Amino acid sequence: MTQTAIPYLFMRGGTSRGPYFNRADLPEDRETLAEVLLAVVGSGHPLNIDGIGGGAAVTTKVAMLSPSEDGWADVDYFFAQVSVEDRLVDFKPTCGNILSGVGPAAVELGLVQPTGDVTDVKIHAVNTGAKVLSKVLTPGGVLTYDGDTEIAGVPGAGAAVALNFMGVVGSSTGAFLPTGNIRDTFDGIDVTCMDVAMPMVIARAADFGLTGYESVAELDANKDFFARMEAIRLQAGAAMGMGDVAKSVTPKFGLLAPARDGGTIATRYFMPWNTHPSMAVTGAQCLASCALTPGSVADGLLDRPTQSPADVVLEHASGTIDVLVDYDTSDGFALNSAGLLRTARKLADGCVFVPSRIWEGR
């Protein structure tokens, strides 16, 4: 045979999409694994024409699941971000939108058995060490994708997947404020470098001459802004102890502006070399935490909630996302947990094929 068949689920998780694998069905060593994932997605072409990617960063994501080696969790979730064109695979970050599909996928793959009308799936995000409790609807012990929950960036409605994130502070860098400062200045732009679920560099849109309400297309067409943003991101990544991040999708970049549609604060999120069409679940937690932290670049852009838990409504390019933040301000800002509501849907299952010259299988 000239091709190797690999069992998979094809799922939408939140506002992202990609293949979900049983980790046992993939090569163990990272180098071969990366080559397999590049072939699966079709990286190296703007349309991913020779794979199942969709020509955008939100559709070239991969989830790999296995029985957890963590005593708390049921499932280990290993994430990979595959680039659209550059043939790069980044195993450093995690993805909260793809994580939305991990609970249902774990049931589909037989890694978790339904336990009544709602099944708790305890997930260990191995890339960052975060622990996430996912509540999946299984009425009568049967997994369902039907429901009336709507999320911005996805048409229609589906079954709610409730996510509660724990242990996400400093998950990548080991510190809430990786540079040790609530604000830093790079190339004349004030930023807050923060690590909550996702390491981020966060700035005010106005400091770049932007409103913060620009569309995805308008931002992606603004090459001067992206050049300035990337230069700052590279400097910030080094200051955050992350080394040379030129070929890494982390840290991500975010912009803040005053809310204009009834939310808490307006945001834009970058992946980082193009604009996210909506909002990342991990990025939402970091941006919400920044909004709640006195002294950050969010100062003056919002009326901060004064009680915990706080419902922080982030306005983004496709609508809004709510983050329920449980935090403590007795000694600065300390995040206890962050909760979000997402949906997921199985799109296909079967086998995806890669050339056997890349991997002959097990």
C-alpha cells in the first residue's frame, strides 16, 4: 500500500475545526508525528488542497486524546497548531476552542463512558498543564449535539459544552506576569504581558492608531500594523522568557478598546500572523484577566466589576464571548478559575490517509 490509513474524527470545536485522533493511532516520536500532521492538514498550500485543512489557522488544528496519566483527569489532550502554508507544527500552545470538542470526542472514541444526562469529562491539557472540567450533554446516556446554545462565529445552535478552566495562570511561562511588570514598553507602545491559559502581549488599539472595532479584513490588510505588532511580539516573547518566538504562534497578541455594543470591553485577537475571525477560548481568559487587573493597559477602558465571580463580556470581530471569572483581589489579582460555554459537532469520521513514505503505521 502506498498510503497509511489513520482513524480519526473530524469535529468542530467552538469556532475552530480539525481532526481528533486517538494518540495511540499516531507515531510516538515528535519528528515523524509532525510530518504526519503536515500531510493530514495539507500544509504548504494556501487552500491546503492536498489535505483536510481549510486554508485558515482555525481549521488547521489537531487534537490527540489518550487515557490520562494525571491522577485527576480522565483524558489527556495533546494539541498541535499546524500552519497553513509554512509547513510548521507548533506543539507549545493549547487551544480552548478545539478543547470544546474533547469531551464529546472522548465519548465518541470510547475513552469516557456517559454517566447520566450530563457527563463530566476531566481533561488534562498536556501542552500547558491546565486542568479543565468539561460538562457534556448525554441525555439518557446518549451523546447529543442538538441544543439551543448559540455562540458567535458559528451558524445555528447546538448542545452546550460547559468548560471550567483551572490551573491556567502561568501555564506556559510559570508566571502571571512573565516579565515581572504589569506594563512594559516596546517600540514606544505600552503592553501588558500576561500568561493566563495563553501567553499574550496585550496593547491598546488606539496606541497603534486603530479604533479597535476594525473588521478582520481591514486588519489583515493593514500590513504596516502587522509589521509593528510582530516586532513588538518578538521583543516581548524574549522578555517573557520564551526565547526566539519568530516561528512560534505564542505569545499571541491582543488589542483592547472601550466597549461599544454593551459588553465589558472590545477586543481583537491575533493568531498571531492574521486576525482571529472571532475569539480563542484561551485568549478570552487572558484578555478577561487583563481587563480585571488594575494597572494593566486596560485601565481607563472599562468600568471594572468589583465582585467575584465576574461576568466579563468581550466584544470581538464576530460578536461577543462571556467569560465567568472567579478571582481574588486580597493580594493583587489572583485567578481561581474561568468558565465558558461553547458548542461542538462531529462532522465526519473514518480514516484519513497519509503517504506511507512518511509513515507506514503501527
